[in-house]
Amino acid sequence: MAEYKDIILLLLAYLFGSIPTSVWIGKLFYKIDVREFGSGNAGATNTFRVLGKRAGIPVLIIDILKGFAAVSLAYFGSFESSSGEFINFQIALGISSLLGHIFPVLAGFRGGKGVATLLGVVLAVQPGAASLALVVFLIVLLSFRYVSLASMCAGLSFPIIGLTVMHYTNVTLIAFSLVVAIMLIITHKKNISRLLTRQESKVKLFKVKV
């Protein structure tokens, strides 16, 4: 019976991730599908780019909460919260929500890159390392105004922080942190090309033009 409950929770985590926040907000309030503009992704970054801050901020917050809520479902599972199996189940729930965001059943399986949702996942699984990685993200973003570059730098810093600052010993956590870094690089291949050719779009953080 416990196994069935855990499977249901994994499916629920996928559905959490599948909530196409940017698509619904774009269609409901702006009468457009953000996937038809900008980078073509259904994520917070493209929402900022296409619809601006008024739409981008809610999308960012909700997408983060999707990942955090999905991982929090672990407390309703069949594992003790102090066990290694609990951490494994948290990570499995997080991966399920990421798959939902990238391949959302509620939006024709055309989603985003999952950066905001991934942030929610790592905040729930390892809040200490995730918070420090978020600091790296903000420093790079404020310095260069490239969300893609900031995301990749934060992702690469996550396993380094885990090993050197948080002193991870759990093999699953170490593997997860490395997968996070690799995944962010893979999902940003096009952004890397645009960064190298100086064609990547900068976000407008302030009204003053730089």
C-alpha cells in the first residue's frame, strides 16, 4: 500500500510541475502564448523578456513554489524524514516536477527549461547550499544582466558549495548536485552560443539604461 502512495505522490509532483504558469498568465491577461515569442520557452525568463516584470515576477514565484511544493510531498510518503531514503524520495519528487515543467501534460508537452522550478527543488532539498548558490546567481545577474549566465554560474557553484562549504557525505546528494550543474549547462546550449556571439538578450533590471 505504501508503494502505491509513493507512486501517487510522484505523479502529483509531475502535475505540480506541469502547471504552465507563463502560458496561462500570458493567455489570460495578455492574449498571447509566450512560447510563440522570444526564446520560445514557457519559463520565467522568457516571460520577463516578452511580457515584462508584471507578468514575469508572478511566474517566477509560482514556478519556484511548484518545485518546493513537489519536494515537500515527501512528508506524506512512507519514509522517515531522518533517513537516507527520505532524501532519495525528495530528489525523485523534485525530478518528477522538473519533468513536468519541461514536458507539461497541461500545455502540450512544450514547457520551459525548469530553472525556477529547479531552484524550488534545491531550496527544499538543501536550503543552505541553494541559498548560497542563489547569492551567486544574484551577483552574476546584477553584474552582467544575463539570466542564462547567472543560472549556469549558480548551477555550477551548487556542487562546489555542497562539497566545500556544506561538506556533503551523502552520495545521492553529491550526485544530485552534480546532475543539477550538468543539466543547467545542457539546457542552456543555445544560450551559450548566443553569449559567445554576443546575441543573448539582457534583462532590464532598472529603468536606467546602461
